[in-house]
Amino acid sequence: MRKLAFLFVCVAVLALLGACGGEETATDKAVAPAVDNEFFSIKLAAGWQAGPLTSGMVNVLPKGKTSPGLYFKFEGHGNAVGTAEASIQSMIKGYNGSPMEDIEIAGTLFKATTYTYGGSTQTMYVAFREGTKVTITIEGKDGKDNPDIQAMIDSLVLK
């Protein structure tokens, strides 16, 4: 009788554990790791990783690759001088960049140009925000149109 009661309790416990656990859903798997530091936060695309914040810079790359890349740079930390226009004009002049464009990213107006550096296509966005120069660079062939990069930029929150 005790063995039968023990067996019944074991079956009941297993049934309860099964009911509590449930299956992992696609939504559970879709939660992307995030980069969150004093300057910004973004959700990383699957298969991408971010380096540490070093001297105001963060590199975001596909795991095990060097391109395409997404690079963030924060300069001046409240004391930056200059203008976004001057920074972009310098890149246009020095690297035969495309005409300057206005692009809104994360609620901030950036100036942008696309150019070639070291044989690689790059698009640079520059804004001055609360005394900090914010530079976002997308590197790599078709990087600007890469859906992972676009999703990460769409998730960007500047602090």
C-alpha cells in the first residue's frame, strides 16, 4: 500500500512539474541581449556581439567576423566643440564622400555621408547632443542596408 501511495505521489509531482514548465516559445527565444551603458542602449541582433565601452567607443560585429560593423563613438562628454556639418564636410572632402544628408536616428538629427576608406564602404552619421559629439559608423559592403544593422539602429536609445 505504501509503495502504491509513493508511486501515486511521484506521478502527481511529475505531472505538476510538467504543467508549470511549459514549452519555450519563439517570443522567449527572440529576447535579444542588449548593450546598455552611460551613452546609449540598443538591442543586439541575433548572432551579433558588442565589445566593451572603451574610451567612449563600442564596436558591434557579427560573432567571429569583422564586417559588416556598427561603431559608436562619444566624444567630449559635455564639452565637445565643432558641428556635425563640419565633421561630415571633412569626411566628404577627405574621402570623396556623398553629399551631406539629414537623417533622424533615435529622435536626434544627424548629418551623414557615405565614402570609401581602406577599400571598405562606410556611412558616417554625426550629431552633437548635450555637448557630446555622437558618431555612428556603418562599415561594410551593403552595411547600410543590412537588416540586422537597421534593426539595431531602430532600437537605439541615446542617453
